[in-house]
Amino acid sequence: METLKARKDPLPAIVGTGLLGLVTVVFLVSGRPIGWWQAAAVVIVLTTVYGLFRWSQGHTTVNLCNDRITVSSPFGSKEVRGGSVTAVREMPNGRSPNHLLLTDDGRKVHVPSSEVERGHSALFDWLAAHAPQAELDKRSIRTRRLVHERRSSATETTGEDSSEIG
């Protein structure tokens, strides 16, 4: 079983956003413009929601075990077998995309491939081995090609097979 863990520590983003929210609330309280408490409440709620979002991203894992892929987050987990994946859709996410697996029973499993270490390469390796029947959209095909090209150029540069790199 291969476990892909979160790529980055969410704490710096949470602390930075929390400090920005605190400074904003202090500014509102000290100036007391009209509607200051409503604005302060909105800042507190938005800061909290963003902090929870970043915290959940930092605690997300993707487990690849034979023909099963399990995506776990603090809010639950979803598991799917390769044979039941019918389609893969790429979901833009800033600079690096995530992917959505569609199954034959109508389920949708969000794979945060941009948020975990080796996410894209591990996902496309797993799809090739256990879900070759899955239809990839144009963006997923492009991402798979880019992953393959990077792997090929790394192999040419080091002179080693990337599967042997430990």
C-alpha cells in the first residue's frame, strides 16, 4: 500500500490569515465605524472558514492499495475500486489541478492530486494499472502526458529508471 500525504504544512497559512483577521478586527474595534461589529463578525467567520479549509487540506491522505484508492480527510473517507471507475475529470485548482473519479454507480470521488506528494504521477500510474477503461477528459490527458514527459526527462538526466529511484 502506498500512502500519499499532504504536500505542505498548513500552519503558516492558517497563522498568517489568523493574524491578518486579528489586525482587521482590532482596526475595526478601535475606529468603530458604522457597522463595525457586523464587519468584525464577517472577518471572524471568513477567517475561521478559511483556516478550517487549510487545516483539512493538510490532513488529507490518498491511499493506493492494489485496485483500491481511498481518499481520507478529517471529514470522512471515500474508497473506490479501479474496475468501477468510468471517467476521470480534471478540476482546475490554481496552478495545479485535482481530479474527480466518476464510478459506474454514479459516485464521484474527489482526488486532491495537487495537494499530496507525488499525487499526479501516482494517480495516473494507478489508473493505468487498475482502471485502464476509464475515459480521461482532454485536460487529464494533457496532465498525464506532462507527467510522462517529466518522468522521461528525469530518466534521461539521471540515466536511471525512475521506478528504481528510492
